[in-house]
Amino acid sequence: MVNRLLGQTHPETCTMRGPPSPTHPFPSPFPYDIVVMIVAHLTRHPYTLKACSLACRSLYTAAAPHLHQTLNLIGDTPRVNHSRLEPLSKLHELGLIHRVREVRVKQWPSGNFWFVPQAFGHLDLQYFSALANVHTLNVENMQIDQFIQNIGHYFGHLSPTLRSIALYNPWCTPRQLSHFLTYFPNLDNIEILISHIYRPSKTTPETELVPFPAQTPRGRLALYGFIWAETWTHFITLCGGLQFRHLDLRRVPSCTPLLLEACAETLETLRFDVRQSSAGK
């Protein structure tokens, strides 16, 4: 049982159990490559994957990467404490932190959020920093302004591998947002949704934001209700331009001309709606 939980063995076969039947006349080794192919079709059915992982070691080995590739950190009450980060310690105990490919942080839009520097105890930060293979980060109501001066301390381990980021109602200034995005040099896909404008009461002076040497994103940019053209002016300055191949611009009239001009040579697909959103009024 311990080996099954830890996934320490990687058997090449999965032996069929039970009495002979017309379809399985006798117990025989089942090719592990076939097991992997079957499990790959169940990636959108977590309950079935969990059931398969309890059947035998090879099924567990094949299912584990899919079961643990997404880490959900959810706060059900708007107060700061370490309990929201408990899944990290459980993954560490099972030796599964290296399996995580996507991190999703959910915070209720109450104005008192839990995903802030104060929530990271010593062990929490140690386990969070062990997420060395994450390629996707999704955060709701992230208070970027509180992380901005110590980005490397909390997110440095994500910098080499992060390819996609989605931010919903980030709490920051326009320049802080571009500064945060350029910290991840291999970022290709960016999605930002704004339904409420959060303006921090106390902000880091913009002159203290030392530019990062950033590469130009080449994937997809999706903006919804975004009104800060300054973010992309600053972003273009830091990256030396934009090379997005796909643009999805909905209700972003202040940014649309700038982004279309910046990506004119690389743009392959475009979807946009320039109607003024309520967030921009």
C-alpha cells in the first residue's frame, strides 16, 4: 500500500485478475503502454482516475500524473491563515509535488484575501517553492501589490517553467501588473479578466520597480474588460515589442489599437469586441 501511494515502482505489466472468461481466457501480462493509453482517455474524469489508481500499481503509476497535475488552493472564508496551503504539505508527504503542472488559487471577492505573503509560513513557502514543474498559474483576486517587492522570494521557482498565466481581478497598479508579468521570461499565454477595478491604497513607488530582462510572448493574449493601456505600453518597453499570434480582446477599447499595431506582423487569429465595459466607466 505504501509503494502504491508513493508511486515508487514502475511495473511493466498489469496482471489481469479473476477467473478465465471469453474475453480473457487466462490471466496474462497486460502491456503497460496500453494501460497508459487507456488512462490518457480518462483525464477529464477524476473519479474514474481515482478508482483506477486503486486497482493495481501500474494503473496508479499511469493515473498519478493526471490526478495530481492540478493543485487547487481554495479559501472558503476571507481570513489569512496557513490552512489554505495544507494541500502542499500533503503532496510533500506523498512525494507528489513534482507532479503538479498547474496551480489554481481561488479567493472570494470580499476585499480581504488570504493568498498574501502573510499566509506563507516557513514550511508553506518551502513546499510552495518545491513546485518546480508548473507551467500554468491561475489566480483570482491576486494582490500583486503585496508581492511586488519580493516577487523572486515567492515566485522565483516558477520563473523558468511558467508558460501560461491567468489573472482575474488583480489588485495592483497598471505598471505593477506589467512588472509582474515580465518576471516570467518564458511566458507565452496571458489571460486577464477585469470585472472590478481594485486600486491598492498603499503602493510601492513605481521608481523602485527594477525592470526584468523579459522575452517577447508569442502565444495568446486574452483580455476581458481591461482598460489599462499603460500596462502594455510599459510591457512593450520592457520586452522590446509584442509577438502574440492570437488575440482575444473583449471590451478593451483603450488597448485594442495599441495591441493590434504591436502584433501586426505576427498575428494569426483575432477576436475582439470593443464595446465599453462597465469596469471601464
